[in-house]
Amino acid sequence: MLLGREAEADTVGALLEGARSGRSGVLVVRGDAGIGKTALLAHAVARADTDGFRVVRGSGIEFEAELPYAGLELLLRRAMGSIGSVPEPQQRALRAAFGLAAGTSGEPMFVGLAVLSLLAGHAGGGPLLCVVDDAQWLDRASADALVFAARRLDAEGVVMLLAARDGEGSFRAPGLPVLRLAGLDAAAAGLLLAERGAGLAPAVRRRVLAEAQGNPLALLELPLALAPATAVAGNAPGAAPAPPPAGAPGATRTTRAAAATGGAGNGGTAPVAGTAGADGPLNATTAAGARGPAGATGTAAPVRTADVAEAAGPTGSGAAAPTAGTAGPATARPRTMSTAGAAAALGAPDAADAARGTDPAPATGAPDASKPPGPARTGAPPRTADDAGGVPAAPTTGLLPAPEVTSASGTAATSPASGTTSAVGTSSASGAAGADGGAVADGAGPDGFGPGALPLTSRLEAAFHGRVGHLPPGTRTLLLIAAADHTGVPETLLAAATALGVGVEDLPPAQDAGIVLVDEEDRLRFRHPLMRAAIHQRAPLPERLAAHRALADAADPVHDPDHRAWHLAMAATGPDEEVAAALEATAVRARERSGHSAASVAYERAARLSPGSAARAGRLLLAAESASEAGELPRAREFAERAARAASDALPPGSAEQAVVRARALDVRALADFWQGAFPGAHRMLLEGAEAAAAADPERAGRMLVQAVHTGWYLGAVKVRATVGRLAALELPAGTAIRAVADFLAGALADALGPDPSGPAAAQRPDPVCPDPVPPDAGHPGAGHPEAGPPAPESVSSAASAARAGGADPRELAMLCAAGMLRGQDAESHALAVELAAECRDAGGLGRLATVLFFQAEVELFQSRLTDAHATAAEWLRIHPGTRQAQWVSQLNGVLAHVAALRGEDAECRARAAEALAAAPGAPTAPGASWAYWSQGLLDLGAGRARSALERLELLADPLLSHQISATRSVPDLVEAAVRVGEPGRAAEPFDRFERWARGTGQGWAAAMASRCRALLAPDEEAEEHFTAALAGHDPHRRPLEAARTGLLYGEWLRRARRRNEAAGRLRSALEVFERLGARPWADRSRRELDACGVPVTGRQESRSPADRAGLTPQESQIVRLAAQGLSNKDIAARLFLSPRTVGYHLYKAYPKLGVASRGELAALLG
């Protein structure tokens, strides 16, 4: 048991116990450096080993943080033996991501699905534990894939534990449960210190306890830092640290636990100077004073055993290598250097800095050479870890908050600057050098650690650095090379060391001091990431530059080009086109493997090193587009702004090149604003970009205007009309995809919106919400393009065919679904949406799936397919966390609210409507507002609250909403509510608009709805004619709910006309439909009307579908429908982004509810 972590160990134990019963579980362990995260993972691994689990282990590596899929490859390389259990498309994606096959990995989320399938398959019918330490240093592609898989774990018997340090890196895991480790309580901290610092004077002991704040690593290390002043027995400077006490966090009781978290053997006994190891370059006997790996006498003293707390092993090292139990054959992809690393500051140190051996202040905007070049070091807002809901700039809304388990040890005391290793320009200049070579902060006491002098992490770094200061110069140089080289590969390390005049014989003093160790693969490891950071950051700049230059020279330019490129960048002292080109090539390779975040960092660094403004602008633009693809919106916006400024300086004013760069930059910025709900800004920038590109690149201008129609949709009909006018007037080449989309979209919108009721001058009036950047085009919507071409397509299917022939983007095809519904072409829109959804699933295109699922759910709702609509909308809301698409969360919650209203589920309807209205808080109005208002009005109408219904439905007349599809189709409900309260005049104008729209669609069902409204508004002597026309126009097989509602209203009219027998027939037919569909409020109304006709109905008829009667969950319903169609569990899993075992689990639960025992019986039951 871990000292002071009993409650946390119990939490982990409960997850492991659940996995033995087939249940999966996930936990993100968060806390400061040294707080005991690695120790808790080691404890979990030890218990899992004892219980017969399979275990896969991995770690984030700081200097691989920008190498796409590097962390995932290290984690899964032993599990790749189970790749045969993964569907073929996922296999291809994962192999491509790892560089094991040619081609690209496709959509990043497809790799996440492959991870899910692989883990489930590797479990092999038994429980599996997946452990990832230092997740804050995972490359973005690996982190996204793991979080994707973690969210979908259900019934595989897999437990995933992810540990991440607070205040550093960016490990976003919205929706996952969190265990936050706080400091040890006073009793546990005192016990731990008593076992390590037995010789401390009472006053010093109290000081250490106060400074450590319950942090186990600080309790173990600060006494060593104080050793020169306090004479801790047995821990003289330079000596190996004493073993951790048996109960210390990180020191488990078994040797199995010692190897649990990595090849370094985290959690076991302390390094022992002089321990013999396997033969290898770092363990060879060498002659005293010899330089280089060969020729030798004497013995290097490798350290192969574990150290304290989080202080050892690859999972806590920030360097390295495969963890114990995960070693396997080397993969085909050469290990390449992380983009990490962070480039050296541009410019040489000044004389004063050089004299005192510290770094100069970094040049403006230059990244710190000690850290991976990320947002915090490029001038962009830092990427922050956010347990609760993703990136602050692009919030998402979940249905249920993820549970956060509070550590029983106390409340975490987060230092305001914890994790300061990511700060720009950190160096020993933060204070005067102490006698032992460590940094002493201003106001510090004689021990160098005054109260509040430095954040705890910085104090630990200073303590580690102080110990390095006592080592010989050659040893310090060797440690600096090792700190600059993330791989730990002996050949690379020793080649660079030889170039700087040091060698393997300089290693023993560092081993004796317990600073580094050599693992089972003969790789050099630091005992803790803070040791690496302290050595690298606090080295004089010239020495650091020299170390990176030596490592670049040691790297193979053919097999290790990324490693070489980044070391060259970190050794650069000014612009260098050769280095910039090498980094650009690294970015291209990352982008081909869907490592868009890594590509963005490499492009941006290449831009900094570009001598010319034109090249800098181009690379910044690529950095912006890659950041946008990665969902890193603040960085994308910043890079795009910088690209535009560089282009304006470098390119001739008014040139086509400058116009295109400006348009591309505006496109990126608009997309960033759009995903944040800032629709006015996004719309304005899209119009500006289209105007800039119209002459030089009309196809780009057309695509931007199509997207401007989308953003304008949330800003009101005036904006949409003006944008359609520009789109219709733009000269687009015939036969192109965007021409087909633009023609159909412009025609559909012109027909649906009609002329502006405010007159032609309305478009010229300034809009306070979103002022137009350019004067509205005078062309009439639908006027056609100047260039002759085929006539505009009249149907969704013909438009889609023409667009596909021109190579249309899926987003543009999705817009055709919306345009089709505007024209009443629901069946064709649904067919296209289903087709696009299948393509998204096949390609792993999760980001585009939301759009088409929304359109699919809309049509299913309009077609009275309530169960299907619910399942489709719920599918997206189940998979959406992390996609940062709040507008679809809003709209799909609105669809679910509507389903609930039709079913009479009062609480569910109101909750979903509230979710719809709460999403996308930065928007002028919530994207799903029209659905929310319609749903609440429909709920009131079904419950007989007609006046409340009318008031809610009239909210849809808002100029921001009145043009939307849901607003148009809500009019029949508004007419019914107005008639029921005796104020039909309130429905006159909305009905006139609806009738014009229905007539323009040419659809029989739309005409039937208009006839129903006319019947309600007409005098009694004319009503029956309209009711009869409505019933004739309805197709009861395609839209049974609306046909039944018309029958109910006609039945009510017949009863009032005292034609009770005729009324009863209509009412019985309507009741049967309502009961089959589960539309309880309308079924209840039908029963009351039948009772008033003298035909009482007792009980409720169980004529609903088998799935509805069985009470299946939406997910079970979706799975059984696909199984009844003959799909295998593996096929269903791929389609629904689940694991095959989860599919089997849900079928196992559904069969008894349905009363079937096989797929054959299921197919027979569901038809």
C-alpha cells in the first residue's frame, strides 16, 4: 500500500475489479510534479500483474511532444501482435500512422477507433490495464487518439489510467473522470520525511515540511539539497541517494512493482554505484581519461534499479524508452527527433550574459531553446489542460459532467506557477549563484529556499541543478548532451559527446550522484524530468547551442531527418534557409500522417528561421492551416494574422499572390471564430476573403461564400439574402464542384426566402450585429453566373452528382442537404445525408459527421421516424466531446427536445431545450434556438396549454430565426395554437409565408400541411373542403404522424359538427398511429375525443414497434437495427465508433428484452 494514498489506491482498485467482470473504466490522474502520480500507476500495475491482467505501458516524452503518434507507437508496439482483430481500414490507418505502411493515416479520429479496437482485441477475453504516464508530453495526435478510445470504452474489460502533470503541456481530456492528487497530509508527510531525513535538525525538518507542502518528491529531495548546510547523515554531496522508505509514494513493496512503470524500474530500490550491467556502449570498460566508446579499461557504473517516488523510469523521465514489459521488435519507422525541443533563441548572448554563464533574455517572440516549441513559446496563448470541457476558446457542452474524484489526502495546493519549466527564458539568472552552483533566489535563507522564494517545481529544479554543479566539467557536458537528446540512444549520444571532447568515462560521477541511470536497453535516463529540465535550461547558451549542433551532426539525414532538423533549429542563432527548409519537410511528413499539431509547430519554427518575408508568410500560412486542422484555434488565428502581415510586407500591393494569401488567412481566422460561436466575425471575414480572392481565385471565393451562407444562417435572413446575392453574381468556372453547389444553394435560398419584406433598401441598411465589410452585390439572388454553363440543378441528387464530378468537399455536399430541405426535398436530402454519413465513418471523418447526422435526424423527425431521429441525434451527442462543435450540440439537443415533446416527456424536453439554448454562448443566439422554442411550444400544445404554446412559437418570428427550416415548419403548430386561443389573426402573416413556401416546393405533403392550416383558419362552412384536401395530400406511410394529426383535428371538427360516427372513425385511426409512434399527448387527446363521441377506449394499445415496447436504450435500438440488417459485430462497431465487444455486450442485454435468442429471430421480429 502507498503511504498516504489509501483512498486513491481504493479508487484504482475498484476500476480493476470492474474489469475482471468485463466492465471498462478510465481515470485521468492529475497533479503537480512529484506528487505521486507515477507511484499510483506503479501500484496499479503491480496489482494488475498479480491479478493476471495483460498490461500495456507508455509515457509521454517531452522532446517527442511534436512527433505525431510517437507516444502511441511506444504504448502499443507489443499490442500490435493483435492487429488482426482490428477491421482492415483501421489497420491501414494505424500502420500508416506508425510509419509501417505507405500512404496517409487518414482522419485522426480513425486512428483513435483503431486504438479502441486494438486494446479490446489485445485484452483477448481477459482484463487489460493500459497505463500512460506524463500524458502532458504526449504528442497531440497520440493524445487525441487515446482520449477518443477512452471515451468509448464500455464493456471490453479494459482499464485506462492516464497521468498528467498540472501546469505544463496540454493534455485535454474533456468528459473523462479525474482523480486529482493533492499533497500528503501532515501525518503521512512527517512519516515520509522521518524515514528519509532522520538526521535533520528539528528546525530544518519543520522548514522542509513547510516548503514541501506535502509533495512526496520534495520531501525526498529537499533534504539532499540541504545536505551541505545540514549534514544529513549518509547523504553527502555527490553520494547516491538513500533508498526510499518502503511505504513512500513511488516505493512499492514488491520487485514486481519496481519494474511496473518502465525499463528503469520505477518504484524499486535506489541506484547503487558500481552495479554491473549488460555489455554495451555505456557499460563498456574504458581507460581512465580515454575519450569515446571504444578501447578501455575501468568500469562505468551503470544504475539499473529504481529510485524514489516519481523520480525514475521512462514513465517519469521525460526521456524515453519502452517500459518494462513492453519491449518488442523495433518498428520499421525510424525514431525521429521531436519537434520538441524548442529552438534556441535567435541572437548571441551579450557580454554580460556570457560572463555570468546565463541565458540572455530571449528575442521578442523567440521560443525558449529548452522546451518544445509550443504556443507558450511562440507568442500564442498556451495550450492548457482542461479536465472539464476542452479548449476554453471552443467549449463543448456535455450531457452529464464527468465525475471528479477529490483526493482524500487533502485539497491540492496548486502553485500559481507550477510547472515553470515551460516558462520562456528560464535560467539561472533568476537569482545569484549559490556556493554549490545552484540558484539562490533573492531573500532566500542560507539553504537557498526562502519561504515563497520560488514555486515548488523551480525549487526542485534548483536543488537538482545544485547537485550537478559539484560534478566534473566533462560530466556536466555529457549530461547537457543527454538532456538535449531525447532518445537516449548510446550511439547518437556518444557520437555527439566525442565531437565535444567528452566520452563514456565521464558518466560514472553522474551515476554515483543518482542523476542518471542506464536502462535494460542500454539507454541513458534521467531519474526525473525535472533533472533534465534543470540541466538543459540552466546551461549557458553557447554550451547549449553546441550540444544541439553536435547532436544534429550525429543524426542520420536519411533515416533520421526530423531529429536532425530540430537539432539544427535549436542550434540556430539567426535566420537560415537550409534549416527552415529542413523543418518544412518535417512538417510535410507530419501532415501526411495527420499530425497537424506537429506540422503547425514545425511550419511556424521554419517561418521564424526564414530569411525572406515571402517564404515566412507562406510558412506561417501553412502553420495556421495546420493548427486549424488540429483544432488549435487561438494559435491558428495568431499564425494567420502574422502571415497576412508578412505577406503585406513582402508581396506587391494589389497582386494576385497577396490577395490569395489574405483570403487564405481570413478563411482560417473565420473558421476559428465560427467554432467559437463568434458568427458575426466569421461571416465578416469570409465576405472579406471572398472579395479579395474573387479575381485571382474565384473557386476559393465561391467556397468562402458558401461557408458565409452557413455563418449568415445564424445572423438572420437579411445576411443570408445579401450573401446569396454575392454568390449568384460571382463568376465561377462551369463544371466545377463549387459551381454546382453554389447554383443549387442560391436557387434554393432565393425560392425559400423570397423577396425581402422590408424592400430592396433593407440590404443597404447597416447591421449592428454584423456590418458588411463590402457593399452588398446588386445582383438578384438566382440571377445566374455570367459564364454560360449547364442549367442549375433542380434536385438534391442532380446537384450532388454534379458536385461530386467536380471533386466537391464533403462540407459543401452537406450544404446540399440543407438546401434540399429548403425546397422540401426531404427524401433526397435524407438519402444524401445517409450516404455522406457512411463515407465519414469509412474515412474516420468524425469532424464532418455531426453536420450530416443533424440533417439526417431532421428529416427522420419530419418523416415521423421518432426512434430513428432520436438514435441519430443521440449518436452524435455520445461521441461529440473533444470535437469542439458546440453549434451541433445545440441543434441536436434541439432535435432530441422535439422528440421528447412529441412523446410528452416533459422533463426531458425542457432539459434538452435548455441544453440547446446554452450551447455556443458566444453566438448572437444559440444555433439550436429555433428547435428549442418549437419543441417547448409543441410540448405545451400537446398538453393543452395553447396560450403558452403560442407565445413560445411566436419567438420564432425573431429576424435571426424566421428564415430557418425549423421556424418554417413550425408554422402549422403556431396556427393551431392561435386558433385554440381564439386569436387566429396572430397566425395570418406566418401562414401566408408558409403557404408561399409550400406552394414553391411542389411537394404534396407540404400542400397537405398548408390545407390543414387553411381548414383551421377558415369558417366552418369551408373547413371540411380544406380538411379533405389535406387528407388527400398526406402519405400516411411516409409521414404518418402529420397525417394522424390532421385526422385528429378533422375528427374534432366532425364531433363538434355532431357527426360522431364519422368522427369516431377518424379518431380511431389517428389513435392507432399515435400509439404506434409513442406520441402520448396526441393519443390522450384522441381518447378524450372518442370518449366525447360516446366511444370510450380502455387502456392503451401496445401497437408501438418492438424496440420501443422493449424499452431499449437509443444505443441498443441502433445496434439491434443494424444487427437485424445482417451486419456483424465488427461492422456495427466500425459504424458506431464502438468496440466489437461493446456491441456484443449491448446485443446480449437487448435480446432478453426483445424475447429473441438469435440474429435470425431478431431479423424476423424487426422485419
